[in-house]
Amino acid sequence: MASPISTARSAAVDMGAGSGRVILAELNEGRLSLTEAHRFETPLIEDPATGYQCWDVDAIEANMRVGLEKADRLAPLDSVGCDTWGVDFVLLDEARRRVGLAVSYRDRRTEGMMDAVFARMAPDEIYRRTGIHFQPYNTLYQLAATAKEHPDWLRRARHLLMMPDYLHFCLSGVVSNEYTIATTSQLLNVATRDWDADLLAIAGAAPGLMVKPVDAGTDIGLVRLTPEGLAIRVIAPGGHDTASAVAAAPLDGADDAFLSSGTWSLMGIESEAPYTDATAHRFNFGNEGGACGRFRVLKNMMGLWLIQRIRKELGSPAFADLVAAAAAAPAWTTIVNPDDPRFLNPVSMTGTLKAIAAENGEPVPEGLGALARCVFDSLALGYRRVKEELETLRGRPLKRVRIIGGGSQNGLLNQLCADACQIPVSAGPVETSALGNACLQMMALGAIGSLDEARALVRHSFDVTDIRPGSAVPEAVWRRFQAAVARTSEAH
């Protein structure tokens, strides 16, 4: 491994849809270390006037600033950068004041908007232009919903900032759009790497609402955390948390797949070129922007959101107790499609899961262990499905799945993934979004020489657990899962 040319201290503001973290990353003597300075729940509120589910961006900014001040007290910072979930945005007017609300992708306002957009441009053409998978909450459909329900917001807006762009604006006062987060919008042209004017018009957005995206690792401006403090650099990492996570994933060649496991499960491969052919469209793969000009050819799956909601509805038992209860429950008893749209934001996750199981003729799970086991088994089968689709897409087999993120701590799910996919799995590091965020900042600072060097540094600094596949999934179970997926496709 090449030796880093210097030390560096960067703060990674890593915002998930469930919680946010400000993490101090330090590079010293050829090793990276992470220290959590501040953690908080991502505040989601209901707007009383519209009923929309919205992000409390003032509370997010306040927590970010508290965390950065704590990090800077731990060790004087050289830089800061922010990553968040995809697709959501904030509008600013000519005076750079907020317009309207920062509505969450889980809000129901986009229902029916995909069909409205498809009436103006065929899905095949949208995919050809953007290479992005179709999800009802993509920015394209959120903007179309805004144009329909609150056209005054768009008339007043002069800037659209994706969530990490807005946080960078709060710090530096500079308006910018970062490339990796921009690709999640389904508004960026995959060939030109710039906003697609026709799609913006269809969405009801005026030309010039967004600026040409800057690459991950771009120095945006400066921020002074306290009046008496020194100015530090604001550097855009991979603004999409998965882009930052994959930047730090210890991938070892083209035959490794990554699986970013958290509230969402994002599984795919890193590629020098996008996959936008008919097969990729049929499988609904996205070609999201990655660091250093690479693409993340991936599929977005519902992930541990189901478990998070079930756990909350059943009194928030300790996560270790939940996993133990699932491990004690019989395997492959109840199978559902975890990507059924009804799981996106139901009133009751447990009630919805039971209803879908009964509808499909599956045994209805009762109790914590059976409910959690149903979700874990079904997620693992979803991973197998994506693994096989990736192999079809690229024309050769995958050799390993590298699970990163918070979900990599779930030993049961890791083993189920290996069993379902029948290839080795590695788990860890956990905080890969923060790691990749910090590594991209340190590359801009000149402390790390390249993305390959960053990944070698991660492998050198953090433990990874290897898991071998055990018993294969019974064929009858796999057929039940395929039938559940087919029923979802027919219904939606």
C-alpha cells in the first residue's frame, strides 16, 4: 500500500433517513480512525397545512453545527463534507431563502405522477437518457407533483439543491450541485453529465434551476465554525451516501459486488461505463454516479426499513434480542417480496406484512421472531435475485458480495446472504459512508493519492469478517419468492 503523504482531519456529516452522524476521521501514520462526535435522529415532521411528511431542515442544520463544533474540539479540522440519502431537495428563491417545504420521499404526493410523466415521455426514452431505475419517489416525479400541487413554489424558485448540496450551502453560502447525488434525481443526462432540459421541462422546472454538477472531491468554499475559529474547507464528497460508501468499500476486482446494507439495501457493481441496454431497463437497474468518474450499477431494495418499523411497533426490543429471536425461528417459513410498494410507509408495518403474507397464501407470522425471520429470509432471497440479474447483465459470474454499512453487523443476515447467493460474503466496515466521505475529502486535501489507495487504506485500518456459504436455499422456497415478486409486478 502506498504511504499517505500527510496527516489529515476531516469531519464527515453522514445523514441517513433514520439518523445523522458527525464523525471525525483522522489519518495518521498510515491508518484511518473514526470517532463519533455527535449522533441524532433525522427529524421527520408532518406539515400541518399540507399534511406532507417533511424533513425539519432547521433541526438538521442545528445538529450538524453542534456536531462539527464537537469534532473540531476533539481535533482541529482541515475540512468538512456532507452526504445524505438521495432524491430529496430544497428550493431557494432569488434571495437564497427557502421556498416551500423539504418534502420526504416517503410522502404519498408522488402517487400517480409516474404515469403523468410517462404520458409526456416514454419510459424507454427516460431510461436511455438517464440510465436511472424507476422509483415513484425519484426527484423527477417529486418535481412533477410540486408543479401540480404548488406551482407557486417553482415560480419563485431560482435554485434546487439536493439535501447534501443544501447542507454545504448552509455552511459555505455557495450554491452547488454535486454529481453523485444529482444522478439519483432521474433528471441528469448520463451521456452529458448535465441536467436534461427536456426532463426538467416535463417536471415543470425552469431552465437554470440547477447548476452544472461538480465532481465528488470538489472544494466548494470555506466555513468558520465559531467566530474566533479558523476557516476550514468545505469539500463535496460523494453527496449520495451510497456513493461515499462504495468509495470506501474494500472491493477487490471487477467480480466483487457491493451491498450497502442499512435502511435501504443497495446492491450492485462498480463499472467504468453505464449499462443502459434493454436488459438493464427490464431489470430496472440504475446507473448512479460514483467517485472518480465510475458508475454504480445497482438496484435499490427496501432493506432494513421493514425491521426498523417492526422493532418500533413491538416496543423497541434490543436489536441483538431481535436477531436472536429470528435465528431461533424456523427458516424459510414465510416469504414475501420486501420490495412490495405497500412496505414503503404503511400505517402498520406488522399489519401490512401479515396481510401480504395471507394474501399470498403464506403462513402468517406471529411474534417478534417469526416477523423478523420473515424479513431476513425475504431480504436474502432478494439479494440472490439481484445477484443473478447482475450476472446476466455482465455475462459472467460474481465471486463475492461485500456487505458494508450498519447492516454488516447482522451476522444472521450476512449468513443468509451467503447461503442464498452461494458465494462468499465479507462484512464490514460498518461506517463506510463516513469513511468514503472522509477519504474523498482527504484526496482533495492531497493526503490520499487515489481511490485505490483509499480502499487499500480502509482494508489496512478496519477489520472485515469473511462468511462462507452454507446450505443452499430449497428450490421450492426460491419458487415461492419468485411468485411473490411476480404478483407484485402484476399488481403494480
